Amino acid sequence: MNTIKNWADIALRGTLIIFLPLLLLLYITYNPIFTIDLTIHGVFIFLFLAGFLRWLIDKYRHQRVEEEVQSFDGLAALIEQGKWEVVEHGQDKLVIRPTFDAPFNYVLNDKITLRYTSRMAVIEGPKYYINMLAKTIRGEEIKWIRRGTALVKDVIFISIVAMPLLLGGSNVFWSYNVYRHNARPASAIEIERPESDVSGNRPENSLNRGQAVENETFIFYVENQLNLVRTNKAFESKEYLIQKEGGHGIGDLNIVEDWLYFTEGEVLKRMRFDGTEETPLYDLGYLLNMRIQGNWIYFESMEDGFSIYKMDLNGQHLGKVLDASGIGMTIHEDRLLVSQEDNDHPRIESYDLEGGDRQDVLDVYAHDVIVWEDAYYYIGEDSALYRSEKGETAEPQLLVNEEVASFIPTDESLIYTLLSEENRYYSTGLYQVNFDGTGQALLSASNDVGGFSRIGDSILFSAQDGYGMYQEKILDLDSGRIDLLK
């Protein structure tokens, strides 16, 4: 038999009748769970197909062997007792096919031809079946047929398991976690907030990881990075909702109706204002730049390469909004502002809240972006503080030509702190600068300043004391006075 023609026939049948239907089955089975887009994984599909066809051709290619037998009638009787079906029985010729090895025996040419001459059987057909027939003739058919059947099952199982892993990489496990998260029962108490333009905290507070939030009655803030405190508007009635000596930090405070939302380490939770009914809503790893807008919670997932996700206020309907190698995200006027850097092309882009309607904003590297009075304020690649007017293509304006750790805009100026030269994980000093970059002034020489939050006409912030503990302080924006919260 022509070798090339034989191999081509096996490859064509294997591709059209086995591989492509299996690929479609995998897509239908895995796509709802793992959200795998097969169209972008052509290289992996080709490599998997090449490996599969190589295995298939090596196992089922045409082969011709000779086997010594005592008599033709005895050979025919032995074959008919095994797992073989006799298709044609001549005087010195047999054509048989296997009844095992499904589904390959239905797809490929499974016919074996035996011609008897001078106590020799000349056998032609697929290599695998010839080997099985030789074992049958030698009395080993039960052992080897079972092994062959098990091998088929192994190949099918490995194909089903390996294909999503090759196509989706580590994202398969993350996508399964998202599927498992959405399969959980909803909270016993469900809330809904239909106003899409209402935020759970001020944009300037969310810019600084939401260390404080207020409503008409209460102020909630984080103390010593670990404790969650509730007080009245005059800071006169301090109550601990969470108080602990160590563990994960608390942040991302947001208020929605009668509920307080916050993160504690890798877990997003909500509770009543009195600290009751504390409920975890999300526990799939650290989330960054959390924003609540209307009925949805938006955030960047560290587990999925900083892509942007959203889920509703009850922790349900978790789903990806945008594939992004992000370095920052915020929301302004019902638009996502996303800082990205891929292929060495830093930029700020704008999307609608569903991840569509992409618009270019600025071609700059930026993190900690906020829109304030028709201008963009952000920290650049050199850690300096910049301003860019909306709708203009002019060069960004340099406001603070030092390495800024964090900042917060107010009605009159920008409040900021600088990166410590001794330890890059810490900040130092409390400073003020006008929106045009003039009037820089030192307000306090405190160490490790951070956690800026606008509360009324004041700025809450934290700073280290001489014993390594954090103290909560308040800056009155009218008088410039700084007091210690007790």
C-alpha cells in the first residue's frame, strides 16, 4: 500500500471525524465555565493536532507481517472465538475486523487481511490491530485487548483534560473559581441600588484605598490599618466595629444604603452600620482599585492579570468587564478610566461600564489617576505629580518634581506625601501645592503618611508615631490645623 496515501487517509479521518468534533465538544463543555476563546489559540490547537495525528498514524499505519501457524482451519476457529468479527472467509483467506477499540475501529480502516500459505499467515492491516491479532494467535488476547481498551480511554481522558489547560493556561483555574463563585447561593438579604451615577465613596477617597467614608449620620474610618471605627459627625462617639491586634488590613470603605462595604485582606465583606450581619461576598484573592457605582462593584483582579471585573452588590453575577494589563482604574461620569501599559505603550483609555466604546484619553504612563475640575491628575512613571487638561493635546504640566507616594485633591489645593529616600515602602511629610504647581508648603513632618480621606471640610490621614504604631490625624482645610484623633 502507498505509504503517503495511507498516512494521509489516517490524518484526514482523524482530523475531520475525531479531532474537530472533540474540539467542538470541549468548546461547548468548557466555554461556559472557563470562558476560553479558541479563536486566539491557533498555535496551541495546531500543536495539539500535530501530536494527536503523529500518535494516530504511528498506531494505525498500514503494516505487513508474517506469523507461523499450524493450520488455516485452526487459525480461523481461534479468531472466531476472540473479539474479532469475520467479514470474509475464503479457502485460504480471511478478512476480519476488531469488535474492540471504539471509536477508532468505526472511524479508521480496521480491516485485516490474512492469507495462509505453507504454515505461514501473511497479515496486512493497521499496525495496532495486527499486534493485537498476533497476541490472540499466541493466546494473549485477553490481557492485551484490555490494555488497548484502557489506552483508548486514557487518550480520550487526557485530551479532554489537557486541551483546556493548553488553551487557557492558568486562567482555567481562575475561571473555574469565578464559575464556582457565581454558583453559590445569594445572600439571604439582597439589596439593589438602581441609580447608576451614585458612588459608594468619594472618588478622592477611593483613590487612596477608601480609608474613610461618611453619610448623613456616621463617619467610618480605619485605625492603625487594622481596626474599623464608627463615630458621629463631630468625632465624639468612637465605637469599634472591628478591633484586632494583627491580621489582614482593612480598606476600600463604601456605603450603600444601610450597609458598609469593605475589604479585609483578600475578602470583600459587608455589614450593618452597627457591626452585625457581617457577610463575605468575595474571597478569590486580592482586589485593587475597588469602586462601587450604582448597583455594581468594580475592581481589578490580581489573580487574572489585573483585568477589570464587576459583580452586583450582593456578590452575584461576577464577570470580566475588560481584559487589561492595568496599572490603575477609576470611574468618572459613568466611564471607566483605565491606565495600561502593554508592548511598551503606556496610555489612559476610557470605556463604558460594560467595557465597550473604547476611547483614547492620554498617551502617558499614569497611576493614581483622578479627574478633578476638568483636568486629569496622576503620578507619572518618574513618580512625579502631573496635571493634564481634558480635551487638550499639550504636554502634561509638572506640579511636583519629587517622588510622590500619594495625593488627594481638595477644593483649593492638592495634599500629598513623598516617598521616603531611606525606605521605598514608606512615605514622609505632609505637603500642600496649588493646582498650577505653585505654593508648595510643608504642613507636617510626620513619617509614613497615607490613607488620605476627605471627610466634610477636613482630611483624615494616618502617620507613624515613634513606636511604630499608626495614629489617625485630621487636617482642618479652613484653618490648616492638625489634630490627633482619640
